[in-house]
Amino acid sequence: MIVAAGSGTRYGAEVPKAFVTLAGRTLLARSLDAATACSGVAAVVVVAPAAYLDAARREAAPYPGPPVVVAGGGERHDSVAAGLAALAPDVEVVLVHDAARALAPVDLFERVAAAVDEAHPAVIPGLPVIDTMKSVDAHGLVTGTVDRATLRAVQTPQGFRRSLLARAHAAPGMRAVTDDAALVEALGEPVLVVAGDPLALKITTPDDLIRAEAALAAASRL
């Protein structure tokens, strides 16, 4: 499932962020590249803004399937729920990916998918935090130094047993979350972290797009 329903307010573009171009192709198209190339994929669902369904279908049309396109909701929680509802009943493992992480490579998708099993029904990729981390109070005063060895910068795609993800989204009072793993954590279920990838950086601002362009150029030279 590719979540592409965000308005991209922080980015400041005239179109939703998933339709911003990176080296001539939209973030949505670049996310579809990896998602559809992942081995063992039964179906791909794109969750797009209601006003951009036709645009999303045009982006999805060249890919195998083609991917199903559905309208998202007002919050990320609503959009993922809409994507879940569009999946065939026999789909047992779901990967949820943010279109804003358009350069996430195929092997990251496959690494997450391969780790999802009965023992690890929720799997997320993450990178070690390299900066010194401080906790602060409401006045900006430092209250402590956080042990960065215990921290990970979390990415997508995030993988789940479909039954667990559906149960997490059905739980009341958990709509204002930034990722699906937080919903699973709230149920008290374990979440496994596997190695992330620097290419899966999140494009939130124009500066992030510049970083992504540089990363894309560097990768093409390898």
C-alpha cells in the first residue's frame, strides 16, 4: 500500500507532495517502481487525494495490475484504513509505504516483507541515530541526554500481518499517530526493527528534495 494522500502543506508545492517531481518523475511513480518490483507482490494499492484520483491512476497505469487507486481521508489513519479496505480478503501480509520516501529500494521492501511472520507480525525499518539527542522541557531547557544506542530513525515500508494491522486501526482513540507501528505498539504487540536504508529518506521540504536528487545522482554513479 502506497500512502500518497497527504496535502504536502509543509512542502509548499501547488500539488500534493506525491505528485512533486524528482528528476523528472513524480514521487508516486518512483515509489511504484520499488513496490511493484518487490518479489511475491499480490497487489498494490495507491491511496491518493480525492481530487487527484485520475492523476494517480495515470501514474499507476503502466505498472503490473495495474495498481488499485482509492481516495484517502483527512488523516493518515483514515487513508491507511481506506487502503486496507481495498485489499483482497486473501492478502495476509501488508506493507505500508509513504510515497514521500520515493527512493526506498526494492531490497528494503523485500527485507521487511521477509521478516514478517507469526513471531514478528509487525516489522519496521530503521537507521541508528548518529546525532547526540537531548530531551527538553516546555521552556526549551535540557532535561537529559538520551542514549542514542537505543534509538532508531524509523522509515517505511512498514510490514504487518494483515489481521494485526486491521485490529490496530480498529482500536479507538488512536487516530493522531505518524506511523502504523505506533498503533500496533498501543495494543501491546511487539514490533521488530530491521536495517533501514539511507535512500529511504523522507521528502518533506524542498531542501529534502535537493538531498534526494543528490542521493539519486550518487546511486546512479555506482
